[in-house]
Amino acid sequence: MQNQSMNKKIIISISVIITIVIIGLSITQIQTEEKQVSRLNENDLSNEKLEKIQSDRLENENSINPYVPKDREWNSIGPFSMDRSEYVLGEKIFINIKNTHVQNLKGMMAFVKIVNSTHVYEYKKIPFDFSKPQQNFYISIDLFEKRGICTVEQIIGDWEFRIIDETGVGLFAFMEFEILDQIIPGDEDRYEPVC
């Protein structure tokens, strides 16, 4: 009798263990299938993006005026260097800031659009303070309704990268650059009028 009771306990224990293993394997299988479906969806998105990139590349190559990035020129004023003097719409402007021994230099970097010989439009100001570590950065000149830049015509043309003293009044130096009337292929939607 005791043997039968012991056998029943062993059989029940083994049955419970087998059930747990089967449930565990089922859950693992379901998770694996979900991951595979997820990967398929990601692959579909990746394929769509790759197809769009390929289409934009072919359209660019076959256009009358294809986009070819210019070599970097590295124009400099003091510790600030700008990678080019001409940009197309959609290209980012790269500013390299060299470490300097001038620890008390503070001020603003300003990106301004030249409107005419007496007026400029201030697009963006970025503070700098060489008493703290400075970092290189990219900036993109884009349409921006809140700043009143509604159309491409307001962006293309002559610009200046200005170094202004900490009072915001005195101009230390500036570099000129131009934004051309050409859009990086694939970025056309970014430059539809916004106002």
C-alpha cells in the first residue's frame, strides 16, 4: 500500500514536471514566433527605407544638377572652424571648436541670414564659455514657423557665422557662408512651405 502511494506521488510529480516543461516550451515557441513576426515587420520597414534611399539616389544621379557633397574646407576664426562655405538645403553645418588657452573667452555664436546691406535676420544664437569644456556641434538651417521662416526663399542666400562678445553687442569676427537653392535628394518634404 505504501509502495502504491509512493508510486502515485512519483507519477504525479513527474506529470507536474512534464506539464511545466511543456508549458515552458510552448511559451518559448510563442515568444520565438512573435520575435520572427516582429523581425519580418522590421525587415519590411527596412526594405521600404532601403527602396526609398535607392530611388532617391537614382533620381539624384539622373537629375540635371545632381547633389554631390563638397569637400570640407575648414574655414576658421579663432578657435571656431566651419566645415564648408557652401551648403545645400538639408546639409548640416559642422562647427569644430578647438580647445583654447583663453580661459575667460565667453560670448555667443550667431547664425544670421543677410537680408540686405543694412539688415540681417538672426536665426539662432548659441552661447560659448571657454572656462568650461566646449563641444563640436552640427546645426541645420530649416523652415521654422515660430521664427517666421516659412519658405525656402527665406533660407537660400548669404549667411554669416558670427562670434559675439558676452554682452551680445560687440562683434569679434565672422565667417560668411551660403545656402544654395538645391535640396539634398529625399529631403524635399522638409522644405515645403510651413506658413
